[in-house]
Amino acid sequence: MVELSSLYGLEIYTSRGKYVGRVQDVVLNIKKGRVSTLKVRPMRHDKKNVGIKDVLKTSIRIVPESDEIRPIQEEGIIDINYDRVQAVGDILIISPDVSVEKKVSPLES
């Protein structure tokens, strides 16, 4: 069994070794009593968010005039279905997205 709090901040890789990002939030399905989705902030593996510059960049927003107010979207957050998770430890390993990495069968070529 994996504790929910241990998922936050884990780095995510595909089973093929591609870096995906870091877990920002976890969505629970209360009816089924399990994790349904991981909210992930994608980032390049060589660029880690650390330091005051990164904190200020993500935590300070300019408030628009009242006629320009619109819902703020979660910028740069992607959803990963928890069914894709293959292993949880020091990192989280997921199966590659079949819709993105579609295999071509010999009959299609």
C-alpha cells in the first residue's frame, strides 16, 4: 500500500526512461476509494524549480481590471490517469501514452 502523502513531489518517468514531470496534486475517486488522476507539472529534467526567482514567478499574479476578470486556468498542469502507474518508489514510473507513442504494425506499413 502507498501512502497518499508520499506521492506529492515525486518525479515521474515513463517505462522507457522519458522524464515527464513532478506530481503537484492527487485526485481521489471517493466512490471507488482510490486515486484516479495525478496532476503533474511537466518540466525539462535539467531545469528544476528552485530559488526565490521561481517562487515569485509562480506565486505573484497581476490582477486584471474588473471587466477583464476570467477564470484562471492551471497553467502547464497535465492530468495522468493513475491506471498508467506501474511502480511507486523514490520515483514514479508510468506506462507510455499509447495515443502519443502509437506503434505501427507491419500490416500498416
